Amino acid sequence: MKAFLAIETSTSLGSVAVGRGPEVLGEALLAVRGRQAETVLPAIDALLRGAGLGVKDVGGVVVGGGPGSFTGVRIAAATAKGLVRALGVPLFAYSGLAALAASLGAESRPVCALFDARRGEVYAACYRFPAYRRMETVLPPGARALDEVIRSVREHDPLYAGDGALRQRARLQQVGGAVAPAHLSVPRASALLWLAQLDPEAGHVAAPSEWEPVYLRASGAERGVRG
């Protein structure tokens, strides 16, 4: 069985992972800032070598397809597209919000993943994982005001997670919301591997060369150009 690579750099702490079937063979964390584009491929190379694998053993690439940090999402997308083009393997893309929720998913309650979107908003999505056999969307990904998110999901009593939840911990706790600790509030590349095992059809990208990640909002530079 071929191995799969995963790349997740939606937030300030990214990661790459390699797995075969349900087994995660290795995962490495990356600081996503400044010159991070130069660290992703070396990290993947080291990860493969550490697992006793080479590029010929890679059968697919899974990427966090946004939303999140514009630079981080763009770099993950460009790296993933370059790899699938060079290796001739399929591409799978899932939301980084789904990856965070999957890493925390529990049968008893949904997980509401919140990334800080600045300008008074969060990138938010809420998922549940019944019996860990499928993913159900409670709230689809979107850029929203926090109070809108709370109103939309409060009846489901979710666990809130992500840097957006940590920044808004006081407000969430004020309305009785439970917030995951910081070390569990980061989307992981290994969770992307799990999503690709759980529902490969949902993430399969039919035309990788034409695929673009979901940013939900324009970058700061683009907003400046538009005035």
C-alpha cells in the first residue's frame, strides 16, 4: 500500500505528516511565519526518510485547503499541487477547520473550530463525528462574527477550539461554552490523513492544476489594491 503525505499550514503552527492506511508513520511541526515556504519541502523529505520511505512510495497528497492564514494556505496549496504534478499522484483537500475538528472529534458533542480572521470575525465551522465513521457538518465554513457563531451552534453544546476560540475564551465562557486548551487547538496534518481515510471522495480533487484553496476573504494586499 502506498503512503500518503499531508500538509497543513492554515495557522501559525503548521505540520506535515505521512501515513499508510490508518497508521500515521510520522508527523513534524512547522512554525508558519516569514520564510516558512523554504521549510515545508525539507520537512517532508526528512519525514519520508525517517519513515524509511522515498518519493516513489507516495501514492497521494492531502492538503489543508483553507481558510486560515492567507500566506500559509497559499504555500500549502502550491506545495501540494507541485508534488502531485511531479509525482503523478492524486490530490485531496479538506478544510483546515475540519482537520482541527477531526483531531478533537468526540461522539458525545460536536466541535466548533474557530480561526482568528481579524477585523472582528472568525473563520468558523462545526462538525460532529458519529461513531467516528463519518463527518457531519453542523455549521459550514464561513467568515462570521463570533456572536453569530454562538447563536448558530449554541443548542448543540459544542466544544470550541482554535486560535479564534482562545482569543475569545472569555466571551465563549460567558455564554457557557467549553474551550479546548491551546495545545489541542491546532489543526494537524495527521488529522487530514484521517479525513482522507474517512471520506476520500469528499476531498478528492478531480483537476489539481485548476484547484484553488478556499480563502473566504481576499488577502490584505488584495483589499488594499481594491481600495
